[in-house]
Amino acid sequence: MSHYLGVDLGSTTAKAVVVDDEGAIVSSATIAMGAVSRAGMEAAVARALERAGIERDALAGTVSTGYGRRLVPGAQKSFTEITCHARGTAAMVPGVRLVIDIGGQDSKAITVDADGLVDEFAMNDRCASGTGRFYEVLARAIEVDLSDLGELAMRGTQDLEVSSMCATFAETEIVSLLAQDLPIADIAASVHRAIAARTLALVAQVGRHTPVVLTGGVAKNPAAVHFLSRALGAEVQVPSEPQITGAYGAALIARDATRRGRAPVDDVADADHLFPRTDHGAHGHSCAGCDGTLVDLGRTIPVR
């Protein structure tokens, strides 16, 4: 039995997945150790291999993806997150037509065809609005643990006005709402509702399709799923392990490429070269190219 490794070195977490000849997940690991962390990547790979009970030199193939995909040693090839998320999600949730991935520093809307291949995608990677970073801002402002944020927001009953979706100014607005002695559950719910509306604008660039699947760490937040579902007017499904879809897709591509002697899919345009990314946390939420006026930073790219 041969084994294949997929590594997704993202902006805030590193994910590694080992699959077998049948494409079944043998093991996986997710490690959060800072921005594009090589140490986190090595730890995730080591843990996934340990859980699989194999050595690194026994791997039949390795493919990397994510922000730091070119930093993964031993990878025979690297693919963009767009390609890998589509491949992994389509394998986890057969029949998916729209993948919404909300990561730590970006968000993506990807339409997928009947074969599980990317049709079109739009991404927001230059603004913290609607990303995992924005949820961190909210949690810090209302002084709750990030893991408790979703359950808190689900208890909100009032729809408060949250006019700013810029991470630079939203925290100030949240503090203003707190100063009015408004319930933090209502504040949390209202911010989640506003983020869902922002995500809906990104989806509009590729078109609404169903079934819809939400991936990324934010997919573990029940309120994020709830309000996005309401905004879309459709059920939003969440894979059993939403954070590893990119790494899983990379592992599947490694398996297919090894068995066929070539990559089974064409990678989409390299968005890292087309649109330089912005680190939304390195300079206190100061985002390059933005004067604080929220603009539509989603970019849509047709693949075929």
C-alpha cells in the first residue's frame, strides 16, 4: 500500500493529510503556530506521519499548497489553494457546486463543475473584512474566547447596526456599542450577520450555486454557518474536518499524479503573482492600498 502526503501551509495554521491508494484519509494533523510557520508545517507533517505509522521517505508523492507552499521541503509539486480546496471538498462532499473558504487572512468563493474541477473563483485577499482575522478582532473587543464566539452570537436577538466592515475601524465601532451597554450576544450576532452579507457579495461575483460547502477554520463557528446560510437562502454544509480540505486535495493530486505519471488537473492561475497578498495583522490591521474606505476587493477569475 502506497501513501501520499498533502501539506497546506496557510497564513495561520499548517495542515497535513496522508491518503492511501484509494484516496482514503489515513491520518491528518492541524497545527497553529503563527504566520506561515515553518515550525508549524514540520510539526503537522511529523504528527500526520506518526499517526499514519510511516516514515517520510516511504511516501510515494507529496504536493504542497497554501500561502507557504513553496516552503515545504520534499514536495514534488505545488498547487494553488483554489485547485486543492476544490479537489478536497469535492471528494469530501460529492456533488458540491460552490465552495466558500474563509481562512485566517483571505476568503474565497469557488464554483466547481460536475467533475469536481474549478470553474470560476473570486477571492478577497487584500482586506481583513470577512476573514478569520475579523472574527479575532470581534472576540478581542468583547473579551470572549474565540472558540466561544459562535455560541454567544447564536444567543443574540437584536439586529444592531454595524456600518463598518473594515477591521481597522470595526473594533472602535464595537467598543462604541459596548459603551451603550448593549448585550454582547447581540453585538456578536450583528457582526456575524454583517460578515455574512460581505461574503454574499463575494459569492455574487461567481454566482450562487448549490450545494454550498463552507471550509476553513471559520466553518467550525456555528453562527458563521447559520448567518451565511440565511444570507444565501440555502443550506450551507460543513465537512467533518473543514480545515483540512486543501491538504486533502493536495494529497489526492499527489496520488493521482503518481499513478498517472502526470498532474491530473491543470492548476488555476497563480493568484499570488496576479495579486500580491496583504498581511492583515503584521501592522496593527493597517492594510496596504486602503485608506480606510471599504472597497470591493474581490477579484473574479474565470478558469475556463
